[in-house]
Amino acid sequence: MNAMRRKGAMFFAAAFATLARWMPAGEPPKIVPPAKEEIEAEMAKDTPEQKKLRAELEALAKAGHKIYFNANLGEGGRNEIFVMGPDGSNVRQLTKEGGEYPHTPADGSKVAYVSGALTDPLPDALKGVPFDPKFPPLKWGDQKFNRMKGTPVIWIMNPDGSERKPVAFGMMPHFSSDGRYLTYSVWNHPFPCQVLVQDLEKKAEAFLVHPGLRNCGNPCFSPDGNYIVGAQGGAHCVKLNAGKNGVESVFVFDRGHPCNGEVSPDGRYWVYVVDTHACLGSWLYYYEMDWEKPGGKAHSLNLGWKPGSVNYYPAFSPDGKYLVYAHAEQQPGVKSWEVKQGQELYVTRFPNCGATVRVTWNGAGNQHPHWWGPPAGK
């Protein structure tokens, strides 16, 4: 199997790059997808184990499973939200004005994503978006970092891309399982990066301010909604109070430079990326969670790629048996978070990978996959 290229990086670099995507840039990359004959030739090389895995993914696609992701296939190289079957079938574009970081609650009734950046004056469409009055949203010129030009906006839309509406100022949205709460991160409120939770029913936003909470990258709920795990350099686990508007406790565990993590559907594992922070590769690990204190065990996932490759954005299937992730080979002279071509999505089994199959074939930068499936028995 030929490995392709992608974008990776430590959280700060990824966040800076995310914000920069909404700013004017140079010429978009010339993305050339492989020809049909090339795809067929690659798939013909599948081992029996890979063929078995593809058959399983095809069955899941027929059962209604979906993978949401973003790819820089929009106008001018802009990222847009797409959806497809877990086998790569039936690819559809859902947004036309930009989109990243798609995520759905367990019932799949809506999709949260990030698009655009806050401007001054505030557009009329955003004037009703709730925010904590103690920490109003940033506008142009307020930021401490010169590379950051305003706060991205989180939107919610229907699964078919219709009826989109803004709900928060921030990035990296993640629903609680019941869809009532949304956690995300925002910059410079009141620290360089902060975790927030919004009660979507009450339209009330709260910052999780705590002395031990020093990181905010890719916050994600535990399945029961009582914890949030995130990472940026180190990693943290936040125990929420019953109202989801404050913190009961925080513990920090150091995993190198972990980021882009997700908790397994059964709550037993946290899968994450360890980045070299030197563009020398990134690898997927998983951590056996102890929800009351640190002390779990970290394991490296053997994905079968050579050292120095970039593996990023892991996401579990609803039953926890599979992982979808992005993979790329390094491009000499190009920083991992700046790669815009050849970053494809792959699916493997978890935790005993065994086989990995490629499921996107567009030659672009494919990122932030999120796997949704219908509840068991439906």
C-alpha cells in the first residue's frame, strides 16, 4: 500500500494554522486525485485481512454509518465539510462557505463545525450568539498573538447541511452524548487558551476556570458527560460539577506532546496523537483511563507505517471496534501542519490494528474525521 501525505502538529501550531485558514493566503495547492485505474490497482494489492476489513466497512455503510470530515477542496483551497460511508462510498459536500471540526451527538440529529472568524463590527447573524459576559468574544485587534485574527465561530446544521446557525465563538466543538452540552476552546479568555461548556437548551456559556487547568486542546466529553479530556503539550482530565458549568477537580498527566484526542464509546480509553513537534512524524497512542486519578497505562498503536510518517485525527467508530485517522508521508521542507495534499483517511481495527485500509482518494488534506452510526437495533 502506498502511503500518502498530510498535515499534523502540536496543538498550538494546529490552532494557529486553523485560525490562519480563514485569512487570505497564497495560491491554493494543485490537488490532483488519483485516476480510477490507479485506485483500482492499489485496492487490488489488498491482503485478505484488508479485504475482510473493507467488507466490514461496506456493511456498516449500508447500515447507515457515516464519517464526517473536512477537506481543502473548496473555492481557493478552503476547507469544507464532507460526509461519506466508512468504506469511502457516497461522498457528499455539506458546506459551501467553509467548515472544519465536524462533530455530532449520539442521535446524529445535528452537526457542529467551525467556520469563519469574528470581525469588527459583528455581523448581524452573530449578534444573538450567547457568551459568558465576563469573557466577551474577541474581535479584530484584541488578540495577544499577531497570527490570530479574531475568534472562529461554531455553527450547528442538519446532517444534510441545511439550516445552519451560529451557536458559539470558539473552535474544536464536541457534543455530550445526549446533545445538550457542547464543549470547545477559545483563545485569550482569560488565558491564552480556555475550555468552555455551553448548555444548548439554556443557551448559557461557562468557562471552566481552575488553577490546575492549563491546557485546552481538542476538549472532548466522556460518554457519561461527567468529564472532559483535552491536551496541549501535557494532557488534562476535568471532572465537571452536576450543572456542567464548573469544575470539581482536575488532574494532569504528561504524554509528551499529545493532541487531537477522543474517548472510546465505553469510556475505557483515550486515543491521542504524540507529535515530535519537529516535523519528524506523529503517532497514535491510547491511554487506559482512570477517571478519578492519573495512573493509567499508555500504549502505542502499531499502524504499520514507517517511522517519520504523520498519523493524526483519530476517531472511534460508535462501537469502539474501529479507528479512522489521517495519514501522510512527510514532504521535505514542508511543516506537517502546512501540508495540503496527500493527507488521506484510513480505517483500522482497535486496539489490535492488524489491517489498515485507505478510504479517501481525493489527493487533498483530509482532516478531523468523526464517525457516527445509528443506535444498536435501528
